[in-house]
Amino acid sequence: MAYEIFFVSSVGDTDLAKATIKRLIEQNILDLAFVIPLTTTAEKQTEDLREMKQVNRVSLSEITEQADILSKKRIENSALEKITAFVKDKGIHRAYIGVPSPLDEEVPYQIANRLNIPCVIAYEFMFKPNNHPFWKHAHELTLKDNCEFAVSLKPASQDLLQINPKAHVHEIGHLSIDRSLLAQSIDTKAIRASLAVNENEELVFVSGTTQPIEMDNQFLKALLAEMATGEYPHHQIRFGIHPGRKDMEAYLDTLLATCKEYPGVEKQVKLILSEQIAKELHHPFILRSKVSGSEAAQTANRVAQAVPGALLNEAALRGKPSYFHEQAIQPYLPANWFASGIPLFLAAKPVPAREHKDLGLQDTATNLCAKLMVK
């Protein structure tokens, strides 16, 4: 019997895990998958797996017998012992461990260090994040014979091999790359209407991140300053909030305080908020809408983000004008696919869409990750 366990944390690694599980089931390779959300974000992202017969979603609190375990950035040895006991008792032979986005989450690395079964560590970043704890643990993990790394592209592989040339690293691509090759099936007219953007206006979508607040805030400030020049009368900027954002109140307070410094552009720049998040907030820069970040990015004429995240990369692969503000960050996609400044980004023209072969990939991230899970 093939039993596997998937420890998931952030939106990206969770989505890759879900896609991999479904592919393994389609191929009749997997008998049972245990899915263990390590964060509240992952809990929400895996709700739909409850309906799948070959998936058993188990809470971390149930395994460790600690009700508040998801609030912890690190866990105690007693909890780790219960996790390893669970893996042994269930006869699980392989683990998938997703690398979380936030800078303060250590639990996945603790689990990877403790397990003795084969582990696939999914580092699905499309850039090297500064001061990320993954790099603090990477050397120790590369020394473990049972740990293999699934990374997006060659630059990510090179980053790991610089730490340990003997590391077991596999380039699998990314879901954003795969999605960029799929035909779009969305009602762009309805989405633009929901975002209060006319047909003759340029829709610029800015995808929020889970990075430290000031990273998004400084980018927003730079955008507002550029829009305040009055040189972009036909541009409409819509800023989407990342679904994995945890410090929502402080985040919105900071962004809205920055918006107040530029009262002249409130008709062109809006933060997209759901009714649940907006609640009692009333502000000229707030736009209440049910449009998701993915829908907005697919509909937009151009896409930007503070760092090279999934929706931005997908736009760049589709040939849309794309830009990330933290220029000190090196993207894993070719750097010349992105504008080098805000004015150039807002004036850029679209180019032909790119393909898998442009990145040296022979298959989808889902298929390649599934192969790693059955080695």
C-alpha cells in the first residue's frame, strides 16, 4: 500500500501538494494521502480535500494533542516525537514538506530534520527571498540522504548547490508557469466592471504579498507618487490583498495611511477588499469586490508586485508588461522579462507569450512533483 504524507503551510506549497495528490490518484499510484496543515492558511486551502476518499486531512493539534499548536512558530521536542510516531504508526513511506512564505515559520524544517523516511522538500519560490529561514536550515537538510529538493528553475537549483554540491535537487517548474499556458476562461468584461474599470482604460493589477508590511507599503507609495504626476490619465490601479496575509489590521492601517498622503489619485488607485475584510472600513481608496487576485491578474493589461510572486510571474510568461519593485531581488525567471522601473512598466507594450521550452522544462510542475513522490 502506498501511503504518503503532505505537510503544507502557505498558499503556493499547498496548491502544489493538492495538484500532486490529485495526479497521483488519477494515475492509481497513491492509496492514501495524509494532509497535515501547519498553518491556518493551509487549513483554509485544504478544505476541499475533505470530499476526496483517498485523502485524510488530519489537524496538527490532533496529532500533537496541543490545541494552540498552529499559533507556534517553533514546536517542542514532544510534539515532534508525536509527529514521527504518527508517521510510523500509519505506515507512511514518503513525505512532502512545503516551504512556507513568511520569515518566522520554522516548523516545517523541524519536521524535515526529524523524519527518517524519504522527504521531498518543495521550495516553490520564484526568487530568492532575503533573510528567509529556509537558507538557515538548507545546509543541514542537504546533508540528509533522505531529503530531496523540488525547486522551480535552474537559478534556484544553483542556489542550493552552492550550499552543498551534493544536494539532491530537481527542477520541476511552477504552477504559475503551467497556468500561463492554459487558455483563459473568465468573463473579463464582468471582472473589469466589478473593478470599476472602463473598457478604454488600462487595468494595472498589483498583487499583494506576505512579505513584511513595509515592502508592500513602499511599493504602494512609489506607485502613488508616480500616478500623482498626472501622466497616466487612462490607467486604473487595483491592489489585491494576498489571501495568506496574517496581520491584516496593521497591514491595512499602514497602506491606507500611505494612501491618505496622495488624495488626488483616489479615483485611479483602489485597494480591493472583500466585504468580510472591509467590514466597517470606509475610505476613498477602498473598492469592495469579490474578484480574486487570479481573476484580476488574468484580466489586467499589466501586473506588478513588490517581489516576483506567482501572479506576476504568470503575467510575465503570458507576455504582459510586468514589474517587481524590490530590484535588489534576483528573480528566477529571466530578469529582462520585467520592466526596470515604474515609468517603463506603465508605458511598456505586451510581447509574445513564452513557453516551457524557454525555461528548459520538459513537463508540468504537477507531473514532475508526482514523479518525485513515487521514486
